[in-house]
Amino acid sequence: MIPQGRVMVIWSYLLIGASAPASVESVLAPVDGPYTATPATLDAAPAAETVGSVAEQPTRPLVRVGADEIDLLAALEQALADKFQPTGRLRLIPVSTMPRLGEGAELPAIELVDAPSRLNAGTMLLRFRLVAADGSSSLHILSFRAEVLADVWFTQRRVAAGEQLADLDLVTREVDLLREPKAVPADAAIVTRYEIARAVAETRPITWNDITPRSLVRKGQMVEVVASQGNLRITMKGQAVRSGALGETVTIRNLESKRDFSAEVIDENKVRVHF
């Protein structure tokens, strides 16, 4: 609380301030009594949030990047992409201040001097050299966070084991594969070849642990058996003793002799016998 004597001084200044020569500093100078101001403090910046198991990706660098550094950042991203060949779009988020190139300066060549052996979700140090057109160069060591962004599959409801991916109303969302390394990429071919192996909630991406190759032949079903050798081709009906996906070997039972034999799954409800 401000001492009463000080309040009176400020009030007097407000009443006669237009004609009085006193400065603001003199009015705010300490008066009688032990009055000590407490310095203000800034609250710490909130930490990044995660929703479910999918980390929310930052939409801006941790360090402000100027217009002339954007091209430099893009060139660094390309250099790392050439080195690691990631399956998604590589994005670098500066943690330390980027070097300024100067207004209108030509983008220098980038030489990677040292980089991690693999991309990871943590902070990494990059050592690189900027080489100008005149041959002059400068060495830089900067900290970055890396992201590998790709579209992956999500469900719109909770799904159970045994459901076919092709029967689900799937949607795609962009996630960071460094933080969701097992997320299934949004490839239409995968939808036709896999099925759900365990329950999956709609709040997280479908992972490779959640799916299994789709059974084209199912236990107990009638299948077409194809046997061929040279110009000779024979087809018959059989009963699958167990389920199998494309390319797998399953056991088929002859309906007449009741004898079992092995055959390769080649299509939906279709197997081939090899002589």
C-alpha cells in the first residue's frame, strides 16, 4: 500500500500540475516512511500441450525467423532431407537464433559439417558452413527441433478387432512421424490389404500394431483351388482349414477324399497348389 503522505503529494500535483514546474520524478520520489517497490516478474511461457497420444505441432518457430532467414531455413531442411530421405515432409524449428544474411543478400551455399546420425524428436545440434559466392565462408552451430510431417489414417469412431479397413470411414490428418513413428501412412493400397487387429480409438492415429494383413481366405469357407502345370489347368472346390492373407500358405481340405493339402492364397477365396 502507498503511504498516506505520498498519496497527498500526488493529489496536490494533480490539482496544480498544469502550472507547477515539478517533474514526475520529483513527485514519485520516496517520501517519509520505509516504502520499497517490488520489481515485476513475467510469468514463464506455457509448455507445449499434447492431445491424446498425438502431439500438437507448433505452428511457428521457437525463435522468430526474419524474411531473409526463411530461405536459409528451407535450404537447411532440404540439405537434411537429402541426407536422411524421410518418408514425410521435413521441417526444422529453430531453437537458437538464425544467422542474418542481410537485406538483398544472395543465399549462400550450405555445407553440412556435422549432424545427428538419425532424426529424433528431441533438440539436435547442426554444424554447417555458409559459403558465399566470393568464396568466403562462416561456420555456424545451431540448435533445432525436427519434425517429419505426413498424412496418416484416423478412424471417426472406436473400431473393434476384425473390422475391415475398407469398410471404415477413415480420415487423414497430418502428424509428426518422429513422435508417432508407427502411424500408418495414408496409402489407399493399405486399406484393401489390412484389417483391424485390436481396438482403436478415434483420438489417435492407426498404427502398424493395430492392423494385420487382411485374410483373403477364412477358416471354414469354401475356396476355389487352382492347380496348373504347363498347359494343364485344374480347378476344384475345397474348404479352408485355417485363415490366410495374400501370399500365405494355408491348409485346404478335399471335400471328397477329406484329405488335407497345402496351397498359397492368391486372391479372395482363391488358392493355388504348387506341384
